Amino acid sequence: MANDPREAARAKEAKDTLERVKRDHESFLGSSMGRAADHFSGSDAPEGDKIELWGRRIGRTLSLFAVIALAYWLGYQLKIW
């Protein structure tokens, strides 16, 4: 039974599937984190405009804190925390 070609084919297919899942998972997580980093760093600001760049960074950071605070407040109101 150890030399069964069907078992070898199933084992190869299983290994290929696991490798594909691992690769897809890493690329999804990496691309999401990369986009978030680009967003919060203000990389879409016009080139050479430091005021615009820092304004976007500060605004986006404050909005993140506001979302966290509102989520906490909602949880407190719903007695989750």
C-alpha cells in the first residue's frame, strides 16, 4: 500500500494545497498591513508639501484614537466591558 500511486497523488495535492494557503495568507496579511502603513504615513500627500503630509498624519492618527474611544464607549454602554 505504501507504493500506491493514488496515495502519492493525494499526498502531493495536500502539500500543494497547504503551500498555496500559506502563501495566500501571508500575502493578504502583508498587503493589508502595507496599505494601513501607507495610509497612516500620509504617503498620498502631494510631494514636497510638509504641512499637508503632517496634517494628514495627525488627522488620521486622531481619527484612529476617536474610533477606539467610541468603540470603548459603546462597549461600556452595552455593558460588554
